[in-house]
Amino acid sequence: MSSNDHFTPDPADFVIVVMGPTGTGKTNFINKLTGNPERREAGGLASDTQHVTPYSIPYYYPSLRVVLVDTPGFDDTHRKDSETLRLIADWLIQKYPDGTTLKIAGTIYFHRIIDNSMPRSTLMNLGVFGRLCGDTSLCRTRLVTTMWDQAKNQDVAAQRETQLASKFWQGLIAGGAFARRFHNSSSSALGIVDDLLWMGNDSHPLLLQEELVKQRKRLNETEAAKFIYKQLKKDLAEQKKTLKGLEGAVKLQNDPNSDKVLQESRDKTQAQAKKTSEELKEMKIPPIRRVRLLLSGENSRAKAVELHLRQA
């Protein structure tokens, strides 16, 4: 959590959580609303947002405080996905201790329209986002594409947008979310915020808030954490498969130069597998807790979320 976060929420605040992969323009979007200068170009590979950071934006409703909450992506270059989830969860718990103080009036998820593929990191961000928000808050979710001004071919970009809506975002949109375009201007950013403001402040808690505060679950028992755990298991299986192939190739290799390259690849994959295995151990739910969760019937909420998020 940011050490300079002095934000004290009020139930009357209009709070919008901003999420998405690194470099999609989350901070740039907020800067267009606050008037703060952009410190770096959106689209960079290094993670710029290191903390959950709230920004109060000047708005034309004097009696309404609009707060945008910037969050690090789940492909952060400085921390594991489970640590990023912990960072967001800790902030929500601190600002939402009694289940009423912090009301999330909307969420915005960002995606670069110039990306011509959906890599593992982007799918991870999207999957965690859906399970962090849950199904009841999807009507207050905006799926925003950015960097239209950098798209070389607008027709191709529009085709990507259609594919996002019909395939990757299908479950979220079916649950009530709306797709919007951000044209890298203050007026465009205001239009997206206005879109949420028109819905009023009768908000629903995020699923993560509900799980941690009202249901008193542990973080690794939440739907977002279970999704990360599931993806890590897939990653570990792939890493072990790759490692087995590399070890076999090393044994058959007679060329010293090629042998060195293969051994370096093997060592790197081995280190990745070890790191993944350690993270899985940290996130694993003890057997006795799994039994208690099953007996409590709390899986019904999970099924409702999965119904909207099968594409992730």
C-alpha cells in the first residue's frame, strides 16, 4: 500500500477502480482527468503503478467527490500475481472495514487495441478482473480499449474490437458490462466517467470485498485467488514438460556450444518451475478449510461467477 495514501472514503464518494495489464494506459487515463503530467509513455514494458493509489478528480458537480483508484496489473514486473492480489485486497480491507464505508460505484478495465494477440499475461489479468469484480457489479463495468490513435489501420483495430466483444469479453458483456473506446483526450475520459455517473451511486460491493469482509474468507479462498492458483498449476505443468524436453536434448547433444545454450535454457526453466511451485504452496487451501467451504455451501456464488466468465 502506498505510504502517502491519506484517502478517507465516504459512502457518498463515487469511487471507480481502474484495472488492466501493464502499459494499457490506466495512469494516462487518470492523468487526463486530473491534469497531472504523464511521467512516461503508455505501452512501456515496466510496471509504473506500484501501489493502489486513489486520485480525487475535479468534476463539475461541486457536491460530488469522484475518486479513481489506480491499481497495478497482474503482469507486474516487480511482484508475483498473488502479491498483487494481496496488495489490492489489503487496500480494500483497510478502506472497507465495516462493509459500508467504501462503495465501488464502477470499474474500468483497459486493453490496448493495437495488440494483435491475447498472451497469457493479458488473459490472466482479464480472468482475475472478472473474478475480483463478480457478476453483480458487471453492469457498472466498462471494458475500455485504448491507443486508437496509434493504430495503423482503423479497420483492423475495429475488427479486433469486435473479436474482443464476441470472444474474450463475451461473458462479461453478457453479464452487463459495456465496451467503450478511449481516444486519449480529457473529453473522451470524461465521457467514460459520465457513462458510469449516470447510473447513480447505488452500487454493489465487489466480489472480493464481499468475500473478505462479509464472508470472512481468507485471501487464498477467494475466487480471484483460486483462478490465479489454477493458472499457476497450468504454468507448472508446462514448465515441467519443457524441462523434461530440455533435459533429454542436453543428453543427446554433442556440440559444446549448443550444449551450453540448452543447459542455460534448462536452468532458467528449472528456476521458473521452482518459483511457480513455491507460489502454489503459499496459495494452497488446507484440506480441512476446503471441506468447511464445501459444507458451508459458499460454492453457489462461485458457480454464478463462472457462468459469466467461461471465456477466461
